[in-house]
Amino acid sequence: GAVVSQHPSWVICKSGTSVKIECRSLDFQATTMFWYRQFPKQSLMLMATSNEGSKATYEQGVEKDKFLINHASLTLSTLTVTSAHPEDSSFYICSASPRGEQPQHFGDGTRLSIL
Amino acid sequence: KQEVTQIPAALSVPEGENLVLNCSFTDSAIYNLQWFRQDPGKGLTSLLLIQSSQREQTSGRLNASLDKSSGRSTLYIAASQPGDSATYLCAVRLGQAGTALIFGKGTTLSVSS
């Protein structure tokens, strides 16, 4: 079945650091990938839609200059949290599917802790 | 704006019980609905996907129903086991290809042996 790999799974870093998270579709091509964020005891919330070869589409309230998304190939999207602060600490998870079909396949997520 | 609500937020049952998790959504114009399982600190595992034209889906001990007109879905777990302990998430998709999912906050299930 379709597999989505996300790396790293856990990051702890100092405030002001930039952190890059990778999302790869291992056995299929994905023109669209989605990035979600989950705060403790909250639901997963869509942050942005990553489109291969074009700019990402950000949800309302998500700063595009802070959360940089690059989807340079059909199998890789990256999310960079620039100048991270403690309030950015959260669980970040990506999803993708072959040809936009259902169901969506999710990575294992990245737990980001900013000290 | 579509909102997804899951009740209860948490549930504790002894092993062997049958149980029902509830999901409701405010806009009935959904494309499909999906149930996921999330283990602590882990990603999501898709359990069942119900298309808008379907009424239910079954996989093993799991059965999910969908009543689109009333904006409700239930996940039925038969003969619960300690390994079923996890958070169960309900999510709806509004459009076809290229649209994201809208999630509920989940129901955290604990099954004791």
C-alpha cells in the first residue's frame, strides 16, 4: 500500500532555531501533500496545502513567512519552521495520496519541542 | 464552516465490551468520512472510509455507519481488547481530489484487561 515517510520524528531545539521537516511519498507520486498541526488535546488542523511546482496554499491564521513549504518534486515536501519559538511546539503531520485519491495516507508525524 | 464533533472525549471500558463512538458534522455536503486510530505520539492509521453514497463499512470487529442527512457517523467496536486502546479520530472531506480533511478532537479509548 501507499506509504508516507516523515522525518524527523522528534525534534528538541532552542528558541530561534529553524527546523526542517520532510515528508516523502515512498511508492507513489503526489502532486498535493497536506500539512497539519495538532496541539495537545486538540484536533488536527490543516496548516497548508503543498502543491508540486507551485506555491503552497496556507490556511487562515498560518504565517507563510514563518512556515515555509517547498514541494520541489513529486515525492517530497518540506516544512521549515523558521525562528521557532515555544508556542510553535506541537505535533506536525503530513499526508498524501496517489493522484489525490482516498484514503489519505499519513506520515508518523514530527513532535517539535522548542525550549 | 464545517465543524466535526466527537463524543465522548474519553471512554474507559473493561475488555470484551461492545462500544460505540460518535461523530457529528455540521455540513452534510461531505464527499466522504474517514475514521482513524492514533496511538500516543504516533501518526494516523486509517480504519474505515465511507463514501457519501454509502451507509456503512466493516472491517473485522469495526463497523462504521454514516447518516449524511443528519450529519452523524458512528464507529462500533465489538468485543473490545486492550490493544484497542488509542485515540479514535473522525474526519470529513468536503471535496474531491486535492482537498484536505477536517478532523474532530477524537475519543480516547482505554480498554482494561
